[in-house]
Amino acid sequence: VCPPAEPECARAVVSAVDARARAVLAASGGAPLPGAASTLGRRTASSRHASVALRLSAVGSDAFAPAADGGEAAGKGTLVALSADGALAIFDGFFAAPTVGGVLSIDALASAGWLGGGGSIDVGESFTWGAGARVGILRESFTLPGLSVSAMYRGVASLTAGDMGAPPVWNAEATALSLRATLGKRIGQLDAVAGAGWDDASGAIGVVYRSTLGGIEASGVRDLDEARWSAFAGVGWTFLVFQVAGEAGWIEGGAAQASEVADRDGTDSAWFGSLSFRFTY
């Protein structure tokens, strides 16, 4: 990835890979549709349910941006994403028993939003998007929880950190396959949801750094792939067709990416959370 004995380059690549993985999680959150574990189903034989949510997500981190002295910027910050997430019932599924429905039901999923940094983190501003589907294993009933799995293909536009006047600087693009398994149950107006996720992110990374020989060098890496697991849980309060939901979760650290000359390898885990407002028709 980087030439031997070039710590600035190694640190910048570590920062880019770590920021890219956490940016994907900030854009996707935990459950693909916040506060909901079941597929939507139909309202009537000729009318499908649809749901739209506005979600604010944040992922905590040590500083991502490499500092001009070859180390890393001091302090902590967050990556923040504001997204609109939607779902539309496509197939109502099958009934395996009187209270066991929604088997193999299908929802179409879509997402679009904005991502940026907060605190000491500055990675510019990016557009995020996603598209995919959710498949029901069980639809929630009086006796059973809702259980579903989903897959979404996501993208995060260019992230950039650092100052070209004082390298190192990195730039990263991200596309990812995001998988989720979600379990949930409503008790009165309270919804409880928990699940696990897997995000496999890849994309081009570019680095500009000061060589140990004194010059300014550039290095490009394409299709550097990394997958990370996450876990999440949340609660929501539903009133008629509206819901307010909060979510908290954890994302594992990545595989070591830097050479032995770097003092950080990107293996730190992090916490994330979200707050959402959802309307279902």
C-alpha cells in the first residue's frame, strides 16, 4: 500500500480506511428502517404499506485526519449523517400458521442523505445513497416477534482530510454491501428492536504525504476492501402512524492496515447512535 519506511503514508491510509468504514455505518445506521423489525405488508389486497423516516446518526472516533507533523490530529469527534430512509411493501409473504405470517415477504428499501464531520473531525461533506431489499422471516404478531434480514448496496461520495499545503492528505471513495438481521417486538406503544450488521466497504484511496527523503509524494490505492461487524439495539414510541425511535450500537475495529512504521493500525472499535422520526402509511 505504501513504500517501506514511510510513516506518513501508512498513517494516512489507516485513517482513510477507518473513516470510510465508519462513514458507511453512519450512513446506514443499525436497522435499515429505524424502529422496525418486521416487513410492512399490505394495507388491503390492492394497497401496499409504505414508510419514510428521517434519521440523524453519529459514529464516535478518535481523530481521522493526519496532522501536518506526521502524527494525527488531537482530540475526538464524530462522523454525522442525516438521511431519509424509505420502504415499500412488495410481497406480503405466506402464512405458515394462523399467527405465523409474513414468511418470505419482501420490502424494497432506499436511502439518500448527507454526511460530514463534527468536533475535531473534518472529512468534508458527502452525499450518501443506498438501495436494496428486506426479506421477512416472521411478521410480528400477538405471540411472535418480527424477524427480517436485509441487503443494501450503499455509496458514500468522496471523503477528504488534511491540508494540501501541509501534507499528509487523504481522499477516499466508498461503496459497500450492508447486511442486517433485525428482531423486534411491540409492547403497547413501545417498540424494541435489536440486531446485527455486516458492512463490506471498498473503493479508491489516494494519499499525498511528505517522504522521509524530503519530497512530496502521492500514492493511490484502488479497491482496498474491508468488512466489519456491528450490533445495535433501540426503542421507539409509536402514536398512530408516527414513531420516534432511538438506537445505539457498536462497530468492531478493522484489520490492521498500516505497515510496522505506523503507530496506529485502525483496529479500534467505536460506538454509534441515531435518532429518527418515521411515518408509515
